Amino acid sequence: MPRPAARRHTGNHLLDRLPAAEQAPLLDAATSVTFAPREEVDGLRWEDQPVYFPTSGVYSLLLPMKAENPVEVGVVDSEGMLGIPVVLGMAENPVRAVAQSAGSCLRVPAETFLRVLRADGTVLDALVRRFLAVSWQTANQTIACNLRHNVRERTARWLLSVHDRTGSDEFVVTQEVLSGMIGASRQKVTVVAGELQAAGTIAYQRGKVRVRDRKALEAASCECYRVLRKAYDFLTS
């Protein structure tokens, strides 16, 4: 009698919580792909494109603007997936996904993903619904933060989120990229970065940020960081 398939560890929180019967067809059809910092994740604009499950790295969801830099509306790492249009049946998705740090993903064809998702009573369906709910909350909170809070608070909030997700005190980010992530001018970001560095909160040189005083960075942030961190902890619990 054949032994039932064993569940495999992938490094993606969503995939690793699936029972073997749901996980196996996804992994059997998956291809491992890697992304360099600032590289765009291809094939997320249409409903029949593949779904990506990050196993490492941090990926920003960016909303393009006609005359300005794109604005970040969400962040995904190994706790979730890239490819919401596939789940929602959207014909087109304006949001781009760009790697903020080097990382890897498991790419699964949309047809395979939907076949597992739409089976009756799947764990995948429950986990994806949970992920979508947290993504919706994160997008709303990020938009509100960019509208209501000052550049110092938004900068601290973004740096804390990346610090949490990379698991490293040092990561790569230029002031131009950071200005787009928080919806502020590069000049204002330059001033704030200089102030945080002078206070000993961060060190910044040649596009690399090092968090030197985590507590001071939390004090500089707004309440949005704590709301977003609570949502992230709920997703990974």
C-alpha cells in the first residue's frame, strides 16, 4: 500500500501550513525563481498569470502614478503570496510588485492554483481569505498613513516594517526609492534621513540603511506601525 505524501517545507508560511494533499499538486507544478533588488515580478497584471509564493526577500506592491513615482500600498514576504488578481478574477491589475531585497519565489501556474483553491473545504481557501483580509487592512492603513502623518513618522514606519521582514539590521534602500514608498519628495526624505542619522537612530551610507536604535525608531513612528505589525502577527500566528 503506497504511503501518503509527506508535507514538505518550503519557507513560505502559507504553503507550509497546507496539508500534504493540497501542497503536493502546487509544489509539483512549481518553478523556483529568483529576483534581484529592484527587479519587478513579471506576470502579475492579468488573471491568467502565475501566482508567486515568496520563500525569501521582501516585495513592495506599488501603484503607478502618471507624473510621479509609484506609491507603495502593501508589502509581502514569505508570509503570503503575489497574485491577488488570480484569486479575485480581475481582468487586469494596476499594482506592480518589486523586490526590495534579493529573494526567491515558487511560481505556480494559475490553473493549478485555482484547481486546489476551488476544491470543497480546502485549507488553502481559508488561508488565502485570511491573507486577503490582512492585505486589505494593510493597504487601507498605508494609504491613511501617507495622507495624514508627517514624513518622519512615515519613514520610521517603513524602515521598521522592512527591518521586521528582512530580519537584518542592514538593508539596501536609496532615498529615491524610499520617497516613492512613503509618498514624499526626495528632498524631504533626505532631511529626515539626516536627522535620524544625527540622532544615532540609523546609519545611512551609499544606499544602505543600518538600524542602530530600534526603540528610538519606534518612538519616531506613528501608530500605523503598531497597527500593521499587529496585522502581520495575526497573519503569521
